[in-house]
Amino acid sequence: MAVEVDTARAPDTPIWLDSRYRAIFFQLVLLVLVVGFGAYIFHNTYVNLERRGIASGFAFLGSTAGFDIIMHLVPYQASSSYGQALLVGLLNTLVVAAVGVVLATIVGFVMGVARLSRNWLIARLAAVYIEVIRNIPLLLQIIFWYLVLGKSTPSPRQSIDVGGAVFLNNRGLYMPAPVFQEGFWLTPVAFVVAVVASIFVYRWARARQMATGQQFPILWTSLGLIFGLPLLALLVTGVPFSLDFPKLQGFNFQGGMVLIPEFVSLAFALVVYTGAFIAENVRAGIMAVSHGQTEASYALGLRPGPTLRLVIIPQAMRVIIPPLTSQYLNLTKNSSLATAIAYPDLVAVFAGTVLNQTGQAVECIAITMAVYLTTSLTTSVFMNWFNTKMALKER
Amino acid sequence: MKKLSLIAAGVALTAIAAGGAQAQQTLEQVKKRGQVICGVSQSLPGFANPDAQGNWAGFDVEMCRAVSAAIFGDTKRVKFVPTTAKERFTALQSGEVDFLARNTTWTMSRDTQLGFDFVGVNFYDGQGFMVPKKLGVKSALELKGATVCTQTGTTTELNLADFFRSNKMDYKVVAFEKNDEVLAAYDSGRCDVFTTDRSGLAADRTKLKSPNDHVILPEVISKEPLGPLVRHGDANWGDIIRWSFFAMVNAEELGVTSKNVDEMKKSANPEIKRMLGIEGDFGKMIGLDNNWAYNIIKLVGNYGESYERNVGEKTPIGLSRGVNALWTKGGLQYAPPIR
Amino acid sequence: MTTALDAGQKADLPPPAATVGVIGWLRENLFSSWFNALLTLFALWILYLSIPPLIQWALIDAIWTGSEAQDCKLPDGSRKEGACWIYIKAWIGGYAYGLYPYDLRWRVDLAAVLVIVMFAPLAIKRLPYKTVYGVAVILLYPVVAYMMFSGFVEFPPGAPEASTHPWRVVPTDKWGGLALTLLIASVGIIASLPLGILLALGRRSAMPIVSTFSVLFIELWRGVPLITVLFMSSVMLPLFLPEGVNFDKLLRALIGVTLFSAAYMAEVVRGGLQAIPKGQYEAAQALGLNYAKMMALIVLPQALRYVIPSIVNTFIGLFKDTTLVAIIGMFDLLGAIQLGNADPKWLGFAIEGYAFAALLYFVFCFSMSRYSLRLERKLHTGHKKT
């Protein structure tokens, strides 16, 4: 909404005093300045690149990268292209952001509720956590946790051994990796079927409750479906997978899955930091729900647990979601601090290594920024949609 | 508001005008400024390292001082700009520094694609590996499955991948942004191996908690000719850096040192006479004073002196001359004659 | 709460001992239900796990006296259990001033003293011309501080006085430590507020081109991480300029930080503008005020007052974000701490360094956030439903 200055003036006003013409003139000047400035920068960059003989364009994305990356979710090796390195970095960013968002939400809600707990000790502890974490720079926290993790874990030969299958050392957390064999496809299919079925059961049970007031154990049914069906599929197909256990070989463990310390400390710091901010948002959201709602709910005979779950949280969500969106975006953007501890995220791999190896600063930074912008805008759009869905439907 | 935009336009125009005037030769700029701006490593003992008072010392730093001596007859007219591996090329491309005297490997792509000219090789280096002694590793070929710490965006990172690929060994690489971070990670046991140029390994070993618990493996897995570089397109400026360096090497070959240079002025050797500006107009040829080489030798010293003072066997870095000996002594250092 | 009174009862009995005093408080607040009791025990367990070892490490076992790394080490070279605070003592000057020339540190101190002296009169409630003085100080102080940091006597390179003169120029790459952190933060704060206001006004402007540009600018900066902005300013900005024209590295970082934080500031200010009822605009127009006067005299004073707490929060964010310049190789407080951690003489005490940095940042940010809370209460701008 913009406030329009009333522009009607006496007909004898000279043209330079007429605010309508002034507005047009001013905008033209601004347009010329901005476009001119852009053209000036573009021209300079072009001249500079030309004169210094720096290559430009995006052809480099196809050429061989020649370096390795410690963590890659898609196949990648030194003979892969810069384009594939970009993909690896992007996926690493998305993974740490996704893990971070889920865990930070949980931590944030738990701590936000704990902050308002009637238990004095719990409320204090939560308050101390929130205040301390929010007031220390994230970069410092990331570096600190990385250092602490490195100091508190033993070398590979003295690994902490959990049942001969899981090992923890200063190279990471090693776990057995499943190796799938023929016939395994049925299990994920069964999982999807179970999820879809649960949604239908939920809808049906809700409709029935609305119509007749009869309740249906939705939680247990869905849990049973989601765990039981894949398990059944697994047994029917004869357990078609084996576990690849990590083994100590030479310098380190080979095989299995590994969570590298860079990932763990980055994710941990992001979760702890963002969780504190989310906790504050949750607290504000809950405080925004008037106390009368709680009292009314108690009067209806609901216990504190259901009151929180059925009455307070749904209303508080409307207040919580908009700031929650920006926390998610912040977390995603903050994951770029990975570059300080050698976690190969988008910025470290692409705006770092690739930029250095190719020297094409303009292209690399532009691509990196474009990726973050796209991620941010997509998240905003999704959360706006979710927000409208959650918004109070006034009748 | 209109006034503001007029001012802005004016500023933009002035900037354009200034830009035109700036496109002059580097030497003139340096003389006008009264200072040569030299890009160096951030902190690499023996090569470029500031002490607590901020005074720079090291082998690369003396290259900068030599250029300052050649131009101004004074070694103090240098501004040292510490650059990270990432910033160094942009700093040179953009004119932030006049030249880079920094552990930078001469490669074809850097020489052509990035728009630089390497002027010579003041240190022949090669990439090596350092491991803790307690691992009992004797050769780089035993490193199968090891975790390697390195600095991102360097040729080191690429050579490392090549080495393991060509020997069909798998490995894990942890690549950090800054050298100090690589070192801290290696020291804390995050990696089994630390890799960089062998000169860097020797320098960095002095920065570990207990340097004697670590050993540099014998393999040299790459050619790393390190040398100063300038922007492409100003041939005269490149000549000045190139011949300042060659003057130091020639001086060593001819036995001229900072101590005996004044006596050597009386030498009958025509090569020395030409170098020290007694005969011929060689300084003028590169736009300098005929005393240029004399000043370098007098104020900085010859190549061998600089080497021994900063990285030689008597220093904590402890590098023998090896391939960096003069060609007359079985090494690779060979400067074209001044004539 | 516990008993209902019968109609014929004579006198109130004193409340049961279990509902008043310490026991009552404990029952009410910690053990009101079995779940609550469980939570309490859990909290106590957490405290037991964290607090005693922390005190042991930071206070009891800590090494307070001595001057060398050897004092923190056992004879076999491994480090002692407790915190080695003498490392902090040895490096405190480095943390405060970074690589700033040792003999000139008094200039930074002087700048710090001046900021107190110059801003102190503003604390007086009934100072005549307080606004004028405030604006003058805010405009003047940066100039003074710059003179202190940078010095103003330039010598031809090589002159003997170039390393002794008390007012010689100190190039910006020597600035560092806490002084640099405060400098970047305050420049960012002072420069981003007006820019943010302009952008917010631009975004709400009726002129389509102006508002489009503002929206684009704001969303672009808000959509990307600060670290890419800093990378851009350190590696790309030089390519944008004509050959030979160069910005100082610090200035480039400052521009990056300011533009970034201006975009966030713009959104905060916009929130304030939106909260001003339309009637205020209409009344201002009815009085015949033009756009500039309407904004400067009527709308902005109200809007800004409304969002002061959010502005302070943005400042806290900016203050924490200044640590990122350490990644592009500048020695702010965090950079100076890392410099100290890499000091060959003091290897292995990084935890102490970072803990100290965390404490410093916490003190600064926490006091700012308390201040913002106080302002919020004072200005009654809290809009919580009660």
C-alpha cells in the first residue's frame, strides 16, 4: 500500500512545480542513473577482463575440475567437471540446511515451551540457553564446536566402539551402510503406500469424528501402517539387503557410512543457534494467545498437554510462522559459514575452490548468489502459501 | 533531490575521467607514488612473514626490496600487501598490487588465461608430504586410504588428486581456506598427511606443536616453479622485475656480494662492469638508473646471500640449496647475461 | 486452593506448611506433578554434568600466574588440565588492537576516550540544543576517529620519521582487533540507518520505478548470505572499477557490510511505516506539508520510535556479523584471536581464546539487547496482546 500525495493543483501551476511531472522527471533521472551506473560497471568489467586477458563465459563448467571433495552425495571424482562440483556443493548445502531446519524446529519448539514452563528450574535453564546462544556470533560457535569435536574425539586407532558396528573418532562417525540387493524395491514402495494410506485414514477418521464425535486411534494406526507395511514387504522379499560394516584398514576405517566432523559441527552449531531464535519466536507466539484461551480450555476439562497441543499451538502458529520462515532462510544462508571449517558446501566448493582454480570470479560469484536467491525465493513462496493456509479463517 | 542526482552524475563523470588518466605505465605510477606495492603471502616463515612490529622479512620479501632498490636506490620504499591464495590473482589483475612476489606456481593457464606474465623462477619447488613420525610411513606410496589436509584453490589440491589418481590409491581430502587452518587441523589429528610445496612444509613444520615428531616424505610429486609475476600488457614493468631477479643470480655467479660490491666496481671483468653500470647503459634500457644492479646487490645482496639468510640450512627452515643452486654448481638457477 | 471452607467454620487455620515458604515454593514450582518432578530431576542432572566441570576448568584448575606457555604445561610438554588464562593475558593487547603499531596504540585509546567524552553530554536530560549537538557529534565523531586511527602526517617512503612520528599514517591493513570490530560495526550502523530509511521510503513510494528498484535491491541483498557479499566485495569490486582506481580493502568490506545491513534495516523501517495510520498522512497533507516535510516531521519520527527495539536488534545482528570479515583475511576480534591461536609460542590454547572471544561478544550483545528491552518498555511500543 502506498500513500499517494494528492496531486490536484491549480491549472496555473508551472510545470516544474507540478508534483505529477516532478515524479516522472525524478523517476527518469533515477532510471538513467541506475541504468547508467549498471552500464558503467558492465563496461568497466568488460574492459578489465578484456585488457587483462581473463577468460569469461560459462564454458568452464564443462571442463575437468581436477580436485576431490570429501563429501559428495552424487558420484564425483577428480575427473568430473566443474558443473558437477557445483552440484555436489549445492547438494551439501541443501543437506545441511534440511537437517538443520528439521532439528532446529524441534529444538526451538521444545525450548520455547520450556521457557514458559511452570517449572522454575526448566524455565531458567531454557532462558539461559536462549540468551547465551543468541548473543554469541554464529561463526565463533561453528569454529568452537569444530575445535571441541576435534579435541574430544580419539584418533582412528583408539576409536570409540559401539557394538563393533558404529565407531566414533576424529575422522567422523562411522556406521554400517546398507547394501541393497535385488527385490528391495518393494520396501520403499510399501512405505509410500503406507504413508498414502495413513493420510486417507486420517481424513476418514476426522470426517467421522466431525459427523459422529467418535474418535479413532489415528496415531497408532498410522504408525502401525508406516512401520508394519515396509517391514512386511522386507520379510516377504526375504530381507534383500546386507550391511556393510566399517573396518579399520591402514590409516582409517573403510566402508560403511560416515558423518564427517565438519558436517556434524556445522549442523550442530546451526541447530543450536537457530533453535534459540526459534524458541524466542515460539515464546512470543504462545504469549500472543490470550490467557482466556487456556482458561476456557481448562474449563472444558482439557488437561495442560492437550490444551497446549489443541488450543494454544494452533493459534500461536499463526504468529510463529512468518518469523519462522525467516529463521529457515537465515539458517540456509548461514550454512555458507561452512567455508570456515572446510565443510564442502556451495560457497566453499564453488565460490572458493572453483573460483580459485578458474579465476572466473564474476561467473562463480554470480552463480552462487543466484542459487541462494532462488532458494530463498522458493522457500518464501512456499511458506507464504503455508501461512495463508494456516491463517485465521474468519467466518 | 535534483541537486543530489547532478552531484552523483558529476562524481560518475570524474571517475570516468580519472579512469582514463590511470591507464599509464606501471613504472611511472610507481615513481609518482614513491612506492612499489608488492603482494606477498600472509604468513610463511622464511618467505614472507611479519614480525611482531609488523616488519616484513623473508625470501620473497627481499625480492620486493630488490625491486625497490633498483627503482629508488632504497629498500624501504615498498608497501607489502598480504594476500590470501584466493585474493592474490584479483589483487594483481585489478592493479591493487604492482606485482606478486608470493609462492605462486608458474602454470600455463595462469600465464595465459588469467592474464599474467611470470618473469622468472626464483625458487624451484615441488610438492611433498609431511606425516607424523609415529605413523611409520616411509614413502608417499604407502598413503593408500589416508586423509590429507590441504589449502583450497591451489595447484597443490590438483596435484594431490593427480598423484593419488595415477597411483590408483583412494584418499580423503579436507580442504581449508587458510594455511593456518590447514596446519591447525593437521596438528590436531584431523588428517594423517599435510601437503604443500616442500619449502612450505619446511616452513610450516616450525609452526607445529612439536616439529620433531613430523617427517617430510622423500617423494616430490610435482614441479612447482615459484616466481614473481606481473600483469600482462606492460612489458617494461615485467622487464624491471625480471632483470632485478637476474641481476641477483648473475651477481652470485660472478662472486659479487653486498660486502664486496664496492671493491668489485674496480674489477676488470667486463661482465661485472656491465652489471654494476660502469660500462654500458643497461639501466637506461629498462627505464632505470645505471646504478640499478649495484643498488640491489649493495642493499639486498645476491641470490645466494638472500637464500642463506632466509631459508638456508642455518635458519629454522633449513632448506639446502638443492636444485636452487647455480647451474655452475649442478643446480637450475641460470640467468641470461647482462649485455 | 486445597480446601473449601465450611460455612460454619470459626477461624482460618494457618496454611499447611507444605504450601508456603521454601518447601511451598519448591512444591509449587518444581514438584507440582510427577512429570514436573521428573523434569526438575532432569534439569538438576544437566546442571550437575555441566557446571562443576566448567568451574573446575575455568576457575579452580585454571592457571592465573606466569607469563609463558611453559607455565601451562606439565614437564613432559602436555598441557595442564585447567584453563590457561595467562595466554589471554599475553595476547590481550593483540586482541584489542590487532597488528596496530605497538607505539601508537594510545591513538586508539584516545579515540575510545573521545567517544565517551563527546557522547557523555547527551546523557544530560535537559541539555539545550540536544538534537543539534547529537547530530553534530554523530557526524563529527567518525572524522575524529578516522584521524586517530589513520593518523594524518604522511612521509615520503623511506624518511626516518616514517616509523617514529606520533601522528604518522597507519594503513588500514594494520588496523585490527576489537578496535576494528567496533569500527566496522559502528560505521555499518551509522551508514545503514539512513540508507535503510531511504530504501524503505522508496519501497513504499507511489512511483513505480523507484519502488521497483528498492524492492529489487532489498530482496537481492536479503536473499544472499553475507559471506558471498564479502567475497564479492573483496574479489569482484576491483573488476567493476576502471583500471587503476582502487578502494581500500577495509572500505570495500565496509561497503559490503553497509549495503547488506541497509537492506535489513529497510524492512524494519518499513514495518514502522506500515504501522502509522493513514490518518496521519492525510492530516499532514491537509496541513499543506509536502512529501519531504510530511515524512521528516510527521511520519518518520513516529515510525522510527515504533521500531527502535527492532533497529537495535538489527544492530546486534550486524555486530555479530562483523566476525565474517575474518574469513576474508581481516583481523577483527575473531581474526586477532585466530592470529593468537596460530602463534607458535602459544599453540594448543585455542579453546581459551575462543571462550574469551565468546565472553566478549556476549557482554556486548547482551547489554545491547537489555538496552533494547528497556527502550521497548520505556516507549510502550510492545504490542503484545494481554
